Amino acid sequence: MEQLSDSLRLQREDEGQRLRLLSRTDMVSFCNRIAFLAETGVFGAHHRVNVIRYVRKIVNRIRVMGLTGPGEVLEGLPADFALSVEDIPDEPEDTEAGRDLPDEVMRELCDNLDLLEKNSNREFRVATELLIDTGRRPDEISTLPWDCLAKDPDGTLVMVYDNSKNYRLGRRLPIAQATAAVITAQQERVRERFPDTPTSKLKLLPSPVANPAGTKPIGSIGEAHRAWVDDLPDIMMPVVVLVDGQLVTKMLPFDKSRIFPYAYRHSFAQRHADSDIAPDVLMDLMDHRELSTTQAYYRVSQERRREAVDRVTALQFDRRGNRVWRKAQGMLDSEHVRRAIGEVATAYGICLEPHNVAAGGQSCPIRFRCVGCDHFRTDVSYLPDLERYLSDLLRSRERLMSAFEADDWARSEAMPSEEEIRRVRRLINRVKADLDDLSEEERAQIEEAVALVRRSRPVMLGMPRVGQPLPDVRPWRLP
Ligand code: SF4
């Protein structure tokens, strides 16, 4: 209330003394001032939320108590001198961006979900799977109702949940088919366990204790989750450390204290930010009210991507498989920008041919025979694409050699040449040989960088860019 008084004193000519002249505009100015103070570090983000929430509560209470009525102390205070629930800013995330879990760690955790179920119970396992897949807060998952699965009018599967931290109920999050399958299996299980309770009263994750009707949700999963993580073998990760004044990469166990339920929310946000999902889409996915909360993930994303690009382009090759040497210490900012505008993606590398670049990759004069073109470069991150291209060539040659009905000229023009096949093979072998020359630690670092670079890469081969689907948080998951 002191902050509100300060705001009125500083922002109004009458310093807020004339009650009848106060209005909604003064409350908006108050909110802006509080946001400014939080942004400039006068107080923290949590304090900002608390101030707005508290003032809203007090102003509401003043009205409920009738203190604005005739003869009362605040007689004449206008009704629009008030704060709505939408004025309360997003709760800051529990930890700052950058606390996401690396892919290797996520994979290890997903591979060991059976152990979590064995050590605790099925509900904790399902809760953890949903935390990983949906990036919701732990309490949003543990309190899910039984009928949380729905479809939007366009057929998209959504999970309906309450963002109780920010008082936003019935939120709809698009989910993957595999996540919907996790929910459906759990629904069936709960239905069997509590056949007499109406589904509208059931919880998706009912507490295993003192819960005869299945209407009480599981409590915090933190304890069971911690015990499970502590039981897992060490997860080794490449880490750069200083030894005798030299930076060296060592394989060290990942710090398990960083694996806690909220970290899945950060991993979810970071994976989407790394995939170049538009900030406003990510803001919706995270159910943030303010873009600034979401934007923290983009800053981290850009820095990480820059490092990863530096790392993979250090292993770049021309069409003959010769290494194109680059400075080992990352590229300058201007080089990153130049690269961004001076090249265009092809199916298994990049094209530097100016006309084709200017045409966004739609104007290749030799119909994308990149392995025979001087303007072509590839790097280690394209290895899977090169291998896929080689099998496409071999498959297509086989089909054309069989009884495929086509005129001779069309058949012979479409037939992949022996030379092209030979060159693609040679390029693949060169990239692999260079990878083999790396130490185990260097290879692990390159693999990590490749995963990050590939996540944000457009798909291109003289064809329009395909629409960008939401990334799967668990791409290695079996169907
Ligand atoms: S063949 Fe490939 S590298 Fe050469 S101009 Fe065409 S797209 Fe660019």
C-alpha cells in the first residue's frame, strides 16, 4: 500500500489526495511503475507479484467492507480504481533459464522410468512422463482431473489443466499422440481401480493412500523422484575444465542435484526455443502472460546455438571431401551474420552460389547435384542427411532398373549416376574418418553440438520450406 501511495504521489498532480478523481489509469500507472522497479533491480520479480496481488486484495476488501459508501472513510472512491486478476504478473519461474537438462541426461532418465515405477508406484512414473512431455509445473500435473484429455475443434489433442500458480484455469495444451496414449492408459487403470466414482470426480493420478474413492491427488513427487535419480548410475558428460592453466575436456558425472521435477519445464521451454518456435507461440505453450518471461529462453538459445555452429563448422568439407579449415576459436559476430545471409541450405549441406542464395535456394542451375558443384559445403552435422541421400540414390537406381514404366529418356535422366553415388560415398567416408580421429570427449561434444544445430535447421532442397511442427521432447521414444 505504501508503493501505491508513492505511485499516486509521484504520478498525479494532486498526489492522490482527491479520491473521487482516481481511476483505472492510476492503477495502470501503478502497475507500470512496479514493473519498472522490478526490471531495474530495486526489488525482485517475486516481490513485484506480491505487491500487485496484495494491493488488489486490499482494494477489494475495502469495497467488501463498505468503506467507499456514504459517510465512510473512502466515500466516493470510483469503482474502476481497481486491479483485475489479469494485472497480476506471471510468477517468475522457479529457476532461471539455462537450467534445462542435456539430451543425454533426458534420454537416460526416460530409459529408466521402469525403475521409478518399481521403486515408487505407477502414478509417479506417469506424473514424470507427463512432466517431461508437457513441461507443466509439478502441481499442475499432480492435480490433473481424470478427464484432462480433449480435442480442439481442428482435431488437435490437448491436455486440459489448471495453471493455479497464475489463477488461470482450464488451460489447453496441444500434446503429441504418444502423450495422449500415456494419459489414456492411465485413465483406464484409474477407472478399473475406482469403478463406482463418477469420472468427473476422479483424479488422473490418485493418491495411493487414504483415498478410497480416487478423488484425492498424489502429493508432491519430489521425494520419490529424488530417490529414483539418486539410485541411477552416474551419467557421464563432457565438461571443459582448467588443468594446469589449460582448458581440457573431461568426462565427468552429471550433477544429479540439477535433476528435479521443475527442470523438465526448463528442458521443454529450451527445446522449443532451440527449435525456433516463434516467441509468442512459446509464450502460449508456457502459459506465460508476459513475453519477457519467455524471452529469457531465447537469449540462452542463441548463445548455445552460436557455440554449436562454431563447433560443427570447424569440421567443414568441400564437395571433394577436403577439410575447409576455420579458425578454432569461434567465428566473429560479423561472420555469423554473413553466414546467415550468404548461404542457403541444401538437402545435405549448404550452397554458397550467390544467385541460388538470393533466390532462397530455388534457383540451382544444375538441379541440386551438389556433390559436383564448387559452391557446395557440408559439415559433420549433415552426416545423417548424406547417408539418407545415398540410400535414396541407391533405392531409386534399383527401382529404375526394375520394371518401372517410363520413357527411356525420362528413365535415363532420372537414373542416379555411378559418379554421384561414388562421390557421396567418398564424402561420407571422409566425414566419418575425421570423426574417428577425435578423442572420445571431443566426439561427445561434437554430438551434442550436432543435436542442437540439427534441431533448428530448416529442411530445404529447392522446395518450399515445410511447416514447422512442434518438436518432440522425447524424439528417441519408441512409438
Ligand atoms: S548444386 Fe547445390 S551447391 Fe551448387 S548451386 Fe546448386 S544448390 Fe548450390
